[in-house]
Amino acid sequence: MRRGWIAALALIALAGCARTGTDTAAGAGDDWPTPGGDAGKTHFSRLGEITPANVGTLGFAWAYDLGTGRGQEATPVVIDGVMYTSGQAGRVYALDATSGRELWSFTPDLDMQAARAACCDMVNRGVAVAAGKVIVGALDGWLYALDAKTGKVAWKADTITDRTRGYTITGAPEVAGDLVVIGNAGAEYDTRGYVTAYRIADGKTAWRFFTVPHDPKQGPQESPALDAALKTWDPASRWDIGGGGTAWDAIAYDAAADTLYVGVGNGGPYSIAERSPKGGDNLYLSSIVALDRKSGRLKWHYQETPGDSWDYTATQPMILTELTVDGRRRPVIIHAPKNGFLYVIDRETGKPLAANALVRTSWASGYDLKTGRPRLTPAGSAYWQGPKIVFPGSPGARNWMPGAWDPARRLYFASVLDMGNLIFPTVSGAPPRRAKALNTGAALIFTPDLVEALPTLPPPVRAAVEALPEMKWVREKPYSAEIRAIDPLTGKTRWAVPTGGWQDRGGVLATASGLVFHGMLDGRLVARDAGTGRALKAIDTGSSIMAAPMTYRVKGVQYVAVATGFGGGGWPYVPDYSAAYRYGNANRLIVFKLGGGAVPKPAPSPPLEVAPAPPPQAAGTTPAVIAHGQQIFFQNCAICHSNQPRSTAPDLRRLDGAVHAMFDRIVLEGALKDAGMPRWDDVLTKADAAAVHAYLKEMQAKTRMRELALKRAGKPLDSRSLAILSNY
């Protein structure tokens, strides 16, 4: 956003599949049967036809237009020559894996009002395939089982326990025996997290495990595990808001142990001082919980971030494998959550065997492995006592982008972001719950923007921020974003290569032949030498890539496939170095093979035009009304409408007369709900909507004046100014 946002911020060899008894080799073979490739979710392939010696001939095989223009995060599944994958909001596609010919497609009957509770785009991370069914979670919380041959709905189940709250689904279901398990997203809103198991045969609920307790005044907890968790919460916690803890990704099944491992999300509101005023660990926030498959009973838990206050989710992808630790071969979880540490956790006991920092951390100085607890450093992180620059920032050192594990080389390949954020409360006291709306209670400015943003802060705040020790980190290195090869037991980096910017961190594929594949936001698919990180091939697709590539073989031919499309957290803030900025954000599935050709690229985006003149302000519009509109806009609208050039959401500084004329119908009555613009009449009054409209007219007039001046000077209209992305 422009500078005006600053003033408004205060207002607003042996993977886990070796233990399954069904496949003794790590990684996927001809088929790629789960989004993670194998039961251990290693994103590793045993295929070897594509090698460092011949990858230079890799080229275009086929592409499929996904028909949307938002973020794509799913890794496809391939079984017996058929590719199944998901797209925006839970669409599903079945394709011939050799040609891309569509066999069938499915679009869920979505309630697009759910888009209002989707903090981080209408993405979906994949499908599960089992028992002749393709299973997908739709954004509005319905779980669908589709006939794998026809795409017809076999059953659907409502996963949401309370539709007055901001629940969605963005993750992939996990098959566990005769059950399929799914969690929900929404911890930034007003939710209480849980995961639910359904019978694959008929969609009936088998069990549900809540990740945080409910208000004890409402009666007994649902399980003994919650009775224990309740002791770690203040009895006067913000139970009305919900507590957070949604399990929006990272569910893995260990068949040998008949155990599910679930990564639990952040607390809501963010600050423990607001959420649980007397403190406490607040179980099971930011934890991995191990659940018995048949009953959903808790076996063990490990909390990676006790008392989370920084959006440090533990929902990042887990890898199940085996490692030799202290001379003993152990089944382990390799896990790098948002909080900046890389863990190796014993799958049988939940005890951490290693916990090493990957990036700068100001919330903790390390871990005591005897107790399993971090050595907290509140002087660098307790922002409820005053503004703090906290490392890592809320986008996390790691996020949803899958890493890969090469068991022979014993290397973990992943994108790693070393970045912090200034964080401070936006509220004091106990504000009421905002239904299906953000309830984080905190504002963020990421460190790449912080030095430029300092002059816009109130002088006392600026002085306090500049006095923080972490300001030295900010000035020396605002961020680094890299693809790394890491030893999981030591945390040491074998090699690292920079990416294009802090938003540029995609998923990774590793192969037994010694290759590492990853995409870039600039549109390149890159193949690297697994031992050195040296780039061996880069294919320009003209489409931004975030999702993890995968590989499969049909009739003796090995293919590499990846979904393209920029989005996810911060989806309306399209970086100017990205292909989505240059070519638009058409979503595609692109497949490659040896001897292939050049990838057909989209047409370049047309030049920007000067913003049209807005209609005159309504009678009685005052500076106070416009200021009120600005406040409401940043509280509710800016998470989607960045008002930046080339945004994937409409730039509200460029509205035409017809849209201005129906502004209230759009905002209050949902006239464009089916197009993704939800209604807001439960939150905003007519006066509030009028104030927002007045603010946008003011912004449009200023934008037009600025762009007319740029045009007269012969400068491009998308000359950029400070953009504060604080809702990633």
C-alpha cells in the first residue's frame, strides 16, 4: 500500500513410508499417489531418467489452463496414468497424464461469502485419492468425495461446527486407513481449531479432536486431553473469540504406528496478553499432536512455541523418515515451522532430538533439549509491553511451501526466509469479538519496508523502534530469501542460493538422480544439482510458480509437472519482479519432458491507463468522514484490496462510474458475491460504507493527479512508492 497505510496501521534412505509395510523404499516411483509423493511426504522421487547430465534437454510437453487467476499451491497426484489435482477454492481436475486431455472437472457449489474469512487467498493444497474416490476440501468448509472415474459427487460432509465463525478449508485431506482427515483454517478470525475424521465409504463422522479448550463455564471439555490443556490457559481467556489453533495444513499418517500427526496453528488473538492475560503455554497452540487413528485420542504432543504470540504456526509440512541419532535408528519427524527452528522429533515419544535455528530469532535464543522448551527472550518479543521488532516475522522462516528430503544424501531442501517484522498492538482492553472478521489485535510492518517507513511513524514510536537492538539487524540485512540444502540434525546449510525477493519462496522436489527442482516467481522452473546447488536448467514459463513440482512416469517416459499462479498470503501484493506482474496471473498446470519444446508464454500485460476521474463527493462529506472511511478500509478491506499496480484484486482507485453508482449494493448487499466480493452489512452500517466510498474517491482523485503528472513527465504509471504488506 501507499504511505497512507502507515498512519492507519494502528487501527487495524529411509522416509516414513519405510514403516508402512507397503513400500520399503523412500520416495515415489512411477505414480505420485499423494501430494507429498509418498506416505512420508518427502517430495522425493526414485525415478532416474532425468539426470544432471540430460536435464538440459527438458522442455515443454503440455499445459492445461486451470481457468482462474489466483494462487495455486497444490501438487498434483498421478495414479495409473491419470493426474488429479485441485485448484482455486476446491476445484478438481482429472487429466490424461501424457497429454493433458481433460477427463473430467469439478467445481464445488461454493458460498462465496466464505472468501471474507480467507486471510491468505482462495487456495487449495491438493486432493486425496483412495477407494476409487478423489477427496477435496472446498473453501466454504464442505468436504467432497468424487468418483475417480466420473467426477460425480459420491458424498459431501459439512466440516464446520459453527457457521457464525470464520472457518474455511485450504489444506489437503489425509487418508488414514478407512478414514480421511481434514482440518480448517481461520485462526486469525474467530475460530477454535479442530480436525475431523470421516469414513471414506460414506462420509460419516468417525471422531473430532479439538486443539484448544472451550470456556469451562460451558461445561465439560470434549476429551481428557483438553482437560489437561485447560490448565495452561487463563480461566479468563478470550473464549468468545475462540483461541485459534486451526489445523489448516500438515496432517501426516504413519500406518505402522496407526498414528496421525497434526500440526496446530497460531493463537487468536495473537498476543497472549490479550488472549490469555495470566499467560500459560496455551496448549495445543503451535504444537504437533499425535492422535490414535481409530479413536482420535491424544497419544503425545510437542509444543514448538509455548504461549505463541507471533503467528508461529506449526502447520508447515512435516516429513516422516528415519534417522540414526546417538547410534540408534529412530522414526522421526523433520519439521521446520514458522518460528525459525528446524526440529527432528521422535515419532514414538514426541521428544525433540534436535532443534536448530535456521534464521535470526529474537523470541528465543535456542532450546533446552532436556526439557524440550525454548529459552524465551521477552526483551526481544513481548510487544504488548511496547513495539518490538520480532524475528522471524509472521510469514515465517518456513511456511506452507513443501520441502523435500533426500534420504541417500541426508539433506533437507527447502525455501527459507530470514525476515522480521515490527509488531505492536492495535487495541487495548478487551474489544468485542468481530464475527467472521480479523481478530488478531496486532499490526505488522515487515523489515524490508521498515527503514523507509520509520519517518511516517509518530515521533515517540519511531524513537522507541530505533532504540531496539534488532534495528541493527534490520539495517544490516532487512531479509534474505534462499533455497537451501540443510542437514536436519545440525541445522547446518550445505548450500544456499538466493531467490528473487522475500515473497519468492516456492516448494521443492528432489530426485534420486541428484536433482532439485523449484519454481520462481519470475516464471522460471529451475533444476539444480542436489550436491552443490548449481543451476543446471532454467525454463522460462511466463507464469509465477509457488507450488512444489512433482514427477511421474507413464509408458517409460518421465515427466515433471508444476502448477503456476501467484497468490497465497499477501496475494493482492504482486511483486514487480514476478511473471504475474509482467504477464498477468493466468493459472496453468505445465508439464515437461526430455526433448520437449519451449513453453508458450502468456501475452504481456497491457500498459496501465490513467485512473478515471471519480464522481464528486456526496454532500456533507468532511475530512472526518474520509478519515473514518480510511480507518474502516484498513480494518476490513485492505487485506484483499492492496490498491497496487497489477494487483490480482481490483484496484479501488480506478473504479468506473458504473461501479461507483452501485457501491452500496456491492458492499452491503453482495451484488458481486459470486465473483468473490462478499457482503459486509453485518459489520458495516450505511454510514460506514459511505465513509469508505468517500475515502476511495479521495484516493482515486489523488491517484489520477499523480498519474497525469507521471504521464506528462514521460514516466511509467506504475512507478512505485512504499508498499507496506502487513497482512501476509
